[in-house]
Amino acid sequence: MIDGGRIHDALALCENKGSAPSADFLILHARAARLAGHYDRTLELLAELTGYSDLDAEHIWQRDFEQACLLAQRGDFTRARALYTDLLARKPAHPRCLANLYRIALHVCDLETQASLRSALQAQSGDLTRPEDLAAAEAVYTFEQCDDAAKNLAVNRLRAQRLDAVTVTISPSRRPSRRPDRDKIRIGYLGEPFRNHARAHLLTGVLEHHDRDYFEVMAYCTGRNDRSAVRQRLEAAVDQFHDLEGITDQALADRLHGDALDILIATDGWNHMNRMAALAGRPASVQISYLGHPSSCGADFIDYMIVDGVIAPVGDEAQFSEQLIRLPDTYQATDDRQPQPASADRADLRQRNGLPVDKLVFASLNQPYKLNRQTLSLWFEILQAVPDSVLWLLDGHPAARQNLMRYASAGGVNPERLVFASFAAKPEHITRLTAADIALDPLIYNGHTTTMDALWAGVPVISFYGSHMASRVAASLLRAADMPELVTSFTGDYRDLAIDLARDPAQRQALRERLISGRDRNSLFDTAGRTRALEAAYKNLVK
């Protein structure tokens, strides 16, 4: 049940078990609690397990593995890496240990470790057709790290096949018929991070703009309530908001089915804490993947995927298991009511953010795990060609900062030219972005919300149009912002454009003014228009 994705069902079974637990049971219980995000409970169970006097070597290995996973999930990468290394000494080449070490290497920008582990994991991934290939394959062949859409799809098909094998007990593929007797189309948005999270920032405006004469809008949140202003706005934006944190997949499927939705929009895909197991039960008439997972789900229970002609041009249909709904302009939701940058003296703003007042500022406030060797090498070439500049990056784990500075030095760039920004609340973040001159987009996994934020702040973004959906999102946003000249198809063109723009302050100012004046004109920030396009697609499906 755990391997099949039904984490909360497994946790409920474990919590309700009345008899004295065995060591095997405690390990499974701890795993379910950890995967459900109940970290304190996980610690209690591991401590209880340690008290057993008859643990064999396998029990001890499994206990230590859960401890390493917990450390990694809590961001304690140094201790987690040491424990995974010890686990591999006891079980060489264990695929889940290798995969988790690889993920740590991504978060701390350890390019050398990434390269060695990637080779080992690729060797263990086989031809991506067997369930046993999945543990290694989903570390290196998902959209975040691999721009081969065929491999992305193959991995997600394996995920769906594993899920299907253990979720038939939810229902016999029940799929309710549509309800022509209702005067409104009933749609439901399902998601885990309906709180102060990037996806919620994008989606809230669409929910507010839905036409209530035609649509009844429901939201189903399976994640925590952070009681933020974003959460409060989300709750007010829909007709019914259902707080379902901790619900089992069985109960979720029953709830969705009981609400007789015409269309269910799943915003999580295969992201962490997803509820694909519930969707496998076919609880809604039509099930759509949208926004949170820029790759095909590879699942036959997801009927459609919302895209656009830039991220999924005609001819790319084989990269998707879903039927494609192409929106005009861009697919990505946006919020035209989000805070605008506060007025601030630019020199003062730069000083407050540790930036030089008199130098050009390149910025990429993307998550550090997006910064691969090819991207960094390209950026260091740009910095070498524009010596009177700095690169503004998002600060992550201390090891990531140290590694990035080390790579800068090896790339011929003084590491002091890297400036690191801490995490900030959305209004503060939007304002501080105006201190940047040019935003640089990562190559394989573009900035999505990050790019949208930069454009909203009036900062031109240089992007690379790649070969799969996740590497084309920024291009989609730039075209919708009427900035197609900032989209490149070759790394050499990307480099040259960044250098030319850095040397041309008049052109930079012209781009900035176009972006600011375009907030009220271009299609990128036309939330009402995006909502009408979505609604037209929904209406067509329910005819």
C-alpha cells in the first residue's frame, strides 16, 4: 500500500492497529508517518523501534534508512548524507539510497557527486519498462533533471502502473456520468499546497474570476492550513472549500465521487504528497492535470492536460498520455491582483539586499536544485564577459552556497561576485526584484512562478527554449508578455543576448518600461482572459 502511493491509508491502518507491534510493523508505521509529513510521530516510532532487543541486521538497516530519509526531508542534508553513505557501505548500490543521495547533491549543488551518482542510477534504470527500474529512474529521468520527454513519460507510466496494481480496492473504476440536470457545471480543484505557496499564488486569481453564472467552484485541499492571507483568499474565492488534511485516499475518492463533479482539476501531478491513488479510482466524470506538474502524468485515469502551443506545440502529442487542451497565449495561471512592487529608491533597495549600487545585477532567484553544470557554465561565461556585474542567487543550504562559490572560482569568476538572497514574503520579494537588471533563466527546468514574478516586477528574463515542457514554460510566459526576442534556442544566442543587453542600458530600460506598461495590456497578466479560456475548454468537455 505504501509503495503504491496510498500513504494516508497505510498510516490510518497502522494507527488503528490494536495489537502489540512487531519490528517490521514499526518500520512500516514510521515510513508511512514520515511520508505523510508527521515527522514528530516518525521520531517516536523510530525511538520505540530502537528499544527492541531482538532487532536483526535488516531491521537496523531499515531503521537507519528511515532516519536518513527523515533528516533529508527536514533539510539536515549533512547528517543525512553521512547516514546514507554508511547505509551504502552495508548495502552497496542500493537504488533508494543512491537516489536519495543524488537528491541531496542537487539541493547542495554538488555537481561532482551528481555526475557520479547519475551514472550509477542510469545504469540501474534499465529500459524504463520494469517496476524495479523505478527507484533509480525517478531520480534522474523526471522532468526536473531530464529534458527527454520520452523518458519523462516512461517514468510516469511506471509510477501509474505501480499505483494501479494496488488501488483497485478503492473502486471498480467507477466513473459517474455527467449531470445534465444541473444548471451549472460543477468543477473541483484538488491540491496539496493551497496555502502560501507558489502554486496557490498563481491559481487564486483564476478561482476568483470564475463565472458563477455558469460554474460552481469547489476546492479540495489535502495539505496543511497555514492560516496565511493566501489561504484566506483561496477559501473566499470558491463556493465550497474543503479542508481535507490527512484524509485517506479511500475517503478522498469517496468524497470527490459523492460531490458528483463534472470536472476535477488535479494540480499536484506526481509532486510530493500527491493524491494520485485517489484519482486512480476515477471519482470524477472528467479528470484534468493542470499547473503543478509540467510533464505528462502517464496515467490513463487523467483524461486531459492543459497546455499551450509553446510548451506543447502541434506534433508533440506522443510526449503525453493525456489528450491536450491548448489555451491561447500561455497556459499558466496568473494573479492580476497580486501586490505590485512598492516604490523604493533603487540604490537604497540594493544596499538593503547586499547588492552593489554601481554594478549590473544579473538575477536568478530559482531554487538551487535547478542549477546544473551547463547552466552555471553559461552564466559564468556571461559574468566573465561583463566584468562589472554580479549574479544574484537564492540562498539555500550552506553547502550549496559554498559549492556555488567554488564553481565560480573554477569558472574564472571571483566568488565575491555571487550575492545570495534569503527567502522573503511575496510582497517583499516582488519589490526587491526591481533591484535586478536582467534575470537569467535555468536551462532544463525553467523558472515558472519565478519568471512570472520577475516579469511582474519589470525585470526582463532571458530564457532558453528546450525540448520538453518544463524547459519551455518561460518561453511561453515571455511570448504572452510580448517579449519573444528574449527567447533563445541556442546557448550561444543566450550568452550573446545577455552580454549585449548588459552593455545596452537604453534597451534594458525600454524593456523594463514595456513590461511595466504591459501589466494592464498583455495577455500574460490577463487573469480574467485566462479564466475565460479555461472555462471555454471546460464547457466544451461537458457538452
